[in-house]
Amino acid sequence: MIEAVLGAHAFEKSEITVIGAGPAGLLTAYRLKKAALNVKVIEARSRSGGRLFSAPSIQAEFGAWSLANGGKPEMFQALAEELGLEIDYWQAPFKRLGIVSNQLSDITYRFIQSYDNDPRKARSILEAIILVSKSGQEVLDNFYPDEPFLKDFTERLLWGYFGSRAAELSAKLYKESIIQLCLGGMSDVYKQGPQQAPLTRVKGGNDLFTKKLAEFLRNDITLNKPLTAIARSTGNRLRLLFEDGAASETDLLVLALPVSAYKNLTIEEGLVPQDRLESIRSVCPGSITKILIPALGTARPPGYISTNDYGAAMSEHEKFLTLYWRTPFTLDACKAQVASIAQALKWDLPTKYIHVETDDLHKDYPQDAVYIIDWVHAPYINGSFCAFSPANDRFVRAEKIEGIATSTLFKPSGSIYFVGEAAGTSTPPGSLAAAFESAEHMASLIKQRLLFLYSNSHQDVQFRL
């Protein structure tokens, strides 16, 4: 691909503003700045990094626990090498477990029995059901008409993986994940091997990715500045209004926002097609609270535990059991489930419970505490990973713009570009892989468009292969 080696003055009149300093926003800005473009990043919160949030002192991830999440591990490997980071690959067991009479019970065989150990036949049946279904719940109702236990268990798995109930998930968009889960495997988010699911991590903490990007951009990031409105200005520029009453203008705008932020963002009519904007606002922010239970014993669960309240997996370097709490969180309910897990695994019962402040990056954490990370109520994030409902079916598909893959829902609108976990094309929606993929694609598209614009009016733009 041809890249431009741009003179310092060639793009000085093009101002690019990235709103949001999470993984997608930082990577987009990083790519644009490396191309000598004039870019600045504005973030609502008091820190950059979004939902990448590590606690290296206890070898725990308070945010995303795996980077690839159904994407291409080679993409993360290449970016890690570029940033001077080292990737760590870890295999997680994926047997399906339930707690019965305070004992862990492997129920994987029940899924295999449900389709007579004939996965090809079961896949054909599921594909036919998905073809005429709107939601994931409709698929489960028709595939498990006489198996309420398996239906409920699979519904809880979907909820745990995608942060929303099966009734709120598009059957079409989550087709492969639904099929994999019904066949006894894992979600399409994790490409598992025969007995394990590979996880991709950064040695020293996943948030080293965003810290490295932020370090490169350190003079171009403004924190504590929530965006409230976008309007037209003169000369095809955009006017940005902020919560503190300040205003600024920009030529190009990249929105790297969590989906929940669009509900409170005022966008002048006509800047984004109204039907697309309504569909963006209907994307579901996840409802999962993350809880880390210290492994105060030698036993380790050999797979994924699921109950009415949570799904759980041994994920944090075997130091913590990670619970994905689905139902409305209460501390008393959490303590009751922690006691049940400790009894089933013969662990000592932890006595300390710490609510993690998601803006606090420098706190030392004890190894023996239970950690509660409530992304659902985190300011300016207000949700765990997002999910698409049947209402999004019309827009959520991939299309190419000038040879670059983009999401129909989140494709550019005039001089407004979109990146984030909801804007991927070849990776599962709501995943970190989708955030990185969309950032790479939109940064490439912006560079390509600006290069075309300026190569027609500047004779001193040089090229290299």
C-alpha cells in the first residue's frame, strides 16, 4: 500500500479531533499522528484507556481479560511488537460446569446428548431456525422445546458473553456464536481448540497497550472534557460544544465513544442520517458487573460455571476466579454466591470486598480481596461490552468504501467518522478486537482521503511504497 511521507506543512490546515481516549480512539489518533497529521484527542474521563484497566500488582485485569476476542491474534502481535510489548497466550478450560448440592458438576455431556452426537445435523437445524428468527431467544425456544435446563443454561451463556439477554440479541448477527454455544462449544468470540480457549494478553497488563499509545500522544490529549453537542460551522467545519461551556472547531471528527454516550449527545440534524443515528442509539450497552474472587485454595474449576446470577471462569493467571454478574447487583447476593463457590472449591472464604474506582490507576490492591468492577455505572461509559438487537439488523453489515471495509451502521457521514467496539466488520460486535479493527480501518480511510485531496494541490508531497 502506498503511504505518504508528508511535509510538515502539507496537512497543517486539516484539524482532526478524536472524541474518546479508549483503545479505538487512541489507536486511531496514533495512526494519524504517525502520518504527520494534525490530530488531538479529547476524553470525558480523568484518564485515558477506557475499559482496558489492569492491576499488575495482583496480576488482574479489571477491564478486558483477552485482547483478540475472536479477532486476529496476528494483528495484536504486530501492534505489540510495534509498541515494544510482549504478548502472552494462555489457554482457558471451557468445560460447562454447574453447582449442584455445593459441588461442581460437568454438564457438557448433556449438550452432546441433546443432538445425538451429530453436530452437522444440529447445525443444519439451527441454521434453518435462525433464518426465520429475529432474536436469540426465539432460536433457543425452538431448538430446545423440551430441554428447559439446556435452554436456560445457553441463554445465560449468551448473556455472559454479550452483556444482554438472548431476547435482546439479533439472531442474524450472532448466528455463529449461537450455533457454537448450542453445540456445546464456546461463543464465536473465542476460537477454541479441542479442550481449551486461547486468550491473548499483554505481559505486565493489557492496559500497557493504551498507556503506550497515550504516551506517544501525550501532548495531544485533553482529559475531563465531555462532549455534549456537534453542529455545523462555516466552511464545512464542525463546531463542538463541551460540558464546561467551551467550544472548538474541527475539519474532521472521529467519534470513539461507548454506545451509551450517543443517547446524550446532541448531533445537528442532517450531519448523520436520522435512521442510522436512531439505530446507533438502540445498540445495547452491556449490563455485566465484573467480580474477581481470590483463589484462596489449591483447587481450580476446569471450565465455565454458570448460575442464575453469574457466569464464572478461572481467568486471572489462576489468581482469581472472574464472575460476570448478570442480574442487578447487590452486595448481599454477591457474598452468598462467593460463599457457595468457596464451599464448592474448598477455598477459604474472603472477608474483604473492594469496589474498584475505574478512574484510579495507581492504587495498590491486596491479593486476598474480592474486587467489584461496576462498568455499568462508570461515568461516561455506563455499560460493559455492547450488543446488537434485532432492530439493528438492517444496518449491521460490512461494506467497502474506497476499498476499505466498514460497518454500514458506523460508516463515515460527511466529515464524521466512527470507531469503537460496535464498529468492527470481521470481528464479533462488542469485542475489543472490533475496536482495534475499526480504528485501523478508519485511520487508513482518513489518510487515503486526505492524501488524495492534498496530492492534487501540493506538489511537495513525497511517496514511498
